[in-house]
Amino acid sequence: MFLFDNEDCLLTVSDLANHLKISRSKAYTLVNQKGFPVIKLGKCIRISQKQLKKWLHI
């Protein structure tokens, strides 16, 4: 089950790391990969929970 039940929720990199049980540095490596569904707002990085589910194929 995902961290939030609302599929339109935006996750921070820390939320992503906690949810996937990986370190923050690994989460930053992941969000910087080509093809990873990330939203950059200036220096802020957000991940759409809906797009993350599609990327993870769940």
C-alpha cells in the first residue's frame, strides 16, 4: 500500500525514500535517472504518486 491513498498526491524525495525503504541519496539518484516521472519546480523536486505507480508497474 502506498504512503497516501490519494493518487493525485505529490511526494517529496524524502517521502519516496521512506516509502521505498531506501536512503535519501539513493532516492536522489533515482529521481535523476532519465525516464523517472519527476516534477521539478525550481529547486523543489516532487514525484506524482500516480506516475510513480505506473513507473513501478503496480
